[in-house]
Amino acid sequence: MIKLTPNLNPKGWDEMFSKEGVREPYRQVLQTLESLNLEKLTQKQRQASEIFMNQGITFTVYSDNEEGIERIFPFDIIPRIITKRDWLEVESGIAQRLKALNLFLEDIYNQQLIIKDGILPASLIASCPHYIPEVQGIKLPHDIHVHIAGIDLIRGAEGEFYVLEDNLRCPSGVSYMLENREITKRVFPEMFKSNNVSMVVNYPMIFHNILVSLSPRAISNPNVVLLTPGIYNSAYYEHTFLARQMGIPLVEGRDLVVNNNKVYMKTTSGLHQVDVIYRRLDDEYLDPLVFKPDSTLGIPGLISAYKAGNVALVNAVGNGVADDKAVYAYVPQMIKYYLNEEPILKNVPTYQMENKEEREHVFANMESMVIKETNQSGGYGMIMGNKATQEELDKAKVAIIDNPRNFIAQPIIQLSTVPCFIDGELKLRHVDLRPYALCGPKGVEIVPGGLTRVALTEGSLVVNSSQGGGSKDTWIMK
């Protein structure tokens, strides 16, 4: 038996350890880990990595010269545990948030009452690069714009949950949530069986049922496809995985054609009409007749078919206006405006750089701020004030003054930590959580789990895989 915890000293909220010792949900897990010798634990970590390698569970990181480097997604064998009580707060908070965001998107692409009533400034929407006027007034099935959302959560110093950002366009990572669970069951079968963990395996079935329910044609077996940009996309592994899990064709733009405002898939037996497209392609590449004329990834005429109501797109076109980081600051007001409720989950305090007083406050406290570009993702376009050089901070100030709409600032929050098995011992690393919420005609459904992303570099708060992060299996206790 080995003792894994002699040098651990959490400075903030740690999910396994409190000041009194090991938290109750983790007791059995820690006992199992410490009942093994170091060689067996190392062997299990190696086994997990080999499974990822053999199954091709990868992602792609793009370098400055735009060349892609394919990498195995780093996986830590120690699960992250969330109690049923905490999960109920997360679940209800995300469901509330998604309802409000769907109402906002329906409103902003139709009557725009939230602007007329002075809740949100018109200039904020007009200046958003992901607001798509070409889809103004389109009638969507069941008025749903966000069918799948990846809502990023963090825990602060007291263990409270905050929403870090909303991912409402093409949220990725759900395949890693599902694969992490399968690998944990193979590496620690007895430990998994002896804990009362909620299932995530039914996610593909739930999502497929929602996709089918969106068909414009009232037929028993509508044609649903997954549209991918192709093998060079960073999330191509996930596209193939989900298509296989849901039993639907994986297609590229060249496999589809629009005729008489209807979308068809080319097959060996002729053209088959397509009813629902789960697209993993950004808005601007969908239709070269409407957006980028040089796009070879999309389908000419797709938006005309979409406007005519002959094909459903998941997620809807134009959702980026709602996950713009400057618009994010107004989500609490959206919840009050559309639902007449107080937000269950808090936003991270956010400073708008267009506001002179807020900008001056940020400039005076940049060492304790994280500066973010409003329309970047994947950890790009972000400056951690406590890690940046004076030169980097000065450059950030110039960029903000030049284009204040393009930036927000937030106080640096010390993300909660979870022990990871690194170099033969437990080490504390910061984590976030991305649960996946599905929205269909029957409402919001959230699989009890999510992707826990880990900042593997000591002291780092950046968990994105493109920035060197990894992941863990996430256990929601029944």
C-alpha cells in the first residue's frame, strides 16, 4: 500500500480535500488508489494512454503556419466527483440559462424587444461579427435555436459554481466525455462498480431523438446527417465518433446538393432528400452563395432551403451573437427579462471595455485581470494579467483603446483543483467543467456528466486542449 497524499496542500477549493481531510465522496476512490502499488497505478495510466492511441482518440493543434499537429488527448485516470446536491444546482442553472438564451435568439432575429425595452444596447448586436442578418425572420422548428450547448463552468474559492462562457455554435468535446467513461470502466472496473455513478452512455440516443424530432417532413424515418469540414478539422475524430454512435451518415459539403430549395445526399442509388443536418461547420462556410464565396466546404443554396423550411440545421445559423463574450455579460438580465427569475448560476464579473469607467478600473488592476477577445475561443486571444510581461500588458492596453468592443476583462478566479496522477504521485491541478445540454421540443435535457478539462501545467489556469490541457472522467453521484 502507498500513501499518495503527504505533500498535498490545497491553496483554494480542492474537490477531493477539505481542511478536515478527504471529502466523503472521494474516500472510497482514494482507498482504492492507495491499495495499489505505484507500479500498478503507473501501468493503469499507461493503459489508458494506449487505449486513446489505439482508438485514435485525438485532436489537432494548429501552429502559427497553420499546419496541423495531431495529438492524443491527455487523460488523467483519477475521476472528478460531483455530488448529487451540487449537480442539481448545475442542472437547474444550465436549463434556466438555455431557456433564456433560446428566447433571446428568437427575439433578436425577430422583434428585438429586448433592445426596444432598453435592456440591451442595439450597438452591441450591430457590432457583433456573429450576428447574421441574412437569417432574420426565419421560422425555426419549435423556435429552438440552441439544440446542443456546452456551458463552461468553474468553481471559485468557496466552491461556488460560475458560468465562464456559453458555447452555442458547434460545441465540441462530448466524444471525450463518453470515451473517458469507457476508459475509466476498463482501467478501474471494480472501483467504478462500487460507486453509484450516473450514466452518460445514452447521450447519443437522446441527441438522435431530438434531431429526428426536428424534421420538416412528417415521416417516420427522416434522413439525418452529420456535416463535417473533413479530415483536416481539429475535431474530426469527434465527428466520426458521433455519426457512428447515432447511426447517421457522415457527409462533407460535396456529398450534398440543393435542388428546388431542398437538400439531397448523393448516394449510389440516386439522390435522397435530407431533413436534418447536424453541422460541425461554422456559419460563414455553410453556403458560398450567401457567406464566403470561395468556401468549398459548404453547399450552394443551403440557406435558401433553410429559409424555405425544407431542412433543419443544428445548431441554428446565427447563434454566435449569443455566445459573444460581450453579450455574455447580459445573460443575467436576459434571465430576468424573459423568465422573470433570478439567475441560479452566476456569471463571472465582467468588465465592458467600451465603458470608460470600467476600462480605467481594468487598466489600473491589469495584474489581477484576464483580458479576453470577445469572439475568440480555445484559449486564444487571452492574456492572464498575473503571468503577462509589462510589454504584453502595454500592448493589450493599446489594442483595447483601438477597438474596445473587441475585448472584455474579468477578475482572475482561482479555479478549483483536483488531484491528478502525474509522475508517480498526486499533484493538484486546476479544472473546469463543460456539461452538455440538449434542447428539443420536450425541453432541456442534460446528461449527468460532462467534460472535466485539466490545466496539466503546474499553476496554469488554462485548461483548453489546444493550450496543453487534458481531461478526466466526471462522476455525478446518484
